Amino acid sequence: MEDFVYQLVDENLPWEEAQREFMRQHRPQSLLQRLIEPEEIANMVTYLSSPLASATTGAAVRVDGGYVDSIVP
């Protein structure tokens, strides 16, 4: 992931700053305004695999940090 981000922003920036700059420039629609972490995906998988999700049926569940596509920039 870092290689991808650094291809699009200044490679001399510290990682946290590079991530913020990437989100500002390339993912401004994100509600979270940061990249998601692998642990966050694992948390969703764990939840969906558990009895706690027994009422979650037939749904498309996205772990994308609240990315909102729009037709208006």
C-alpha cells in the first residue's frame, strides 16, 4: 500500500502525512479521510463470522472507510 501511495504523493513525506495528502488529493469523498487498516477488515470478518451477526442476512457489507461516490464533484 505504501508503494502505491508514494507513487502519487511526495515520497519524502512521513507516512502519516503522505497518507493525509493522498486522501486529500485522490480520495476526497472518503468520510474516514485515512486508509483503512488490515485489522479493520479482520474485525468485520470476525463479526460476520460470529453469532453477533445472526440477523445480518443478505447484505453487501463494505469495509471502505465511508467512501462516497458521487456524480457531482
